[in-house]
Amino acid sequence: MTKFISRFAKNESGATAIEYGLIAALIAVALIGVLTTMSGSLKDTFTKISNDLNAANAAK
């Protein structure tokens, strides 16, 4: 029983999985923040590209 408890105490695989989960969550929150901040300029850029493509297709 003592060996089982000492092995359980030394096992860090669960802690590693939690750390990776926290890192992934932090990256997701950062991406959401950046994309929310830049959403206006991104929308303008994609609107310009769409308009340019439509104009190029109409000119054919």
C-alpha cells in the first residue's frame, strides 16, 4: 500500500495535462481578445477584397 501511495504522489501526468489545458485556454482567450480588437479593420480589409474581386469579375 505504501508503494501505491508513493507512486501516486510522484505521478505528474495529470498535472501536465492540466497545464496544457490552461495554456490552450490562455491562447484561446488571447486570440479572442486580439480578433475582437481588430475586427473592424479585418472587416474593412475583407470588404475591400470582396469589392475588388466583384469588380474584376464584372470587367470580364
